Amino acid sequence: MTERSKPRIGKVLWQDLTVKDAEAIRDFYSQVIGWEFSPVDCGGYNDYNMLPPGSDEPAAGICHARGINADLPPVWLVYVTVEDVAASARRCLDLGGKILHGPRSTGENNLCVIQDPSGAVLALYGLK
């Protein structure tokens, strides 16, 4: 990602849906919205990038509730960019929220899944 195309802090960067049966829900959204899909190898199973018709750029992901997503409820998880994932995670705890996963490195970036005091779930995504 070039510096010019780097997302601004506080913006929704990505969204994906975590469910037990990603294939069935992938097919549901393909028929309801018209999304096409592209498999993403997750080591023994596939999650899916969902693409608008005729597009190569994904609009969202549909993921199995496995691996790091195993404890998530069926939820559209929104990823929001933050300056410092660890600092934002600490602030979440200070304000009565919970850490569901992380913070951890995703290679070039950092990720932490939090739950706010109302129970809503959000992913903090830090761009290095």
C-alpha cells in the first residue's frame, strides 16, 4: 500500500462475517446481493472474499468460525484503523470493554478484536 493510498485513522477499512458454515452463507449472499466469491486458503479450509459482480476488488469477507474466529458470534466484524492498537486496546479495558483476541501482529500490521460495554464487537487495525 502506498503512503498516498494508506487509509486514514478512524476509517472502516474492512468487514467480514464470521459464521459456522461459510459456504452456505456465502451462497446466501451471492443470491441475495449478487456477490461473486473467491476462496482464501486458510490451511485446510477456505474462507471467502466476496466481490461485486464483475469486480476484482473484494467488498467483504465471509469466514468460518474457526481458528482466531472460533469464539466470535455470528457477526459482521468491522475493522477500524487506529494509530496504536496496543494503546487503543488498553483504553478499551480502562473504559469497561473486553479484549476478545489480541493484540497481535498480522505480519505488516496489528490487530485486536474488542467488545464494547454494550456487547458490540469491533476489530482495531493498526497500520505500521
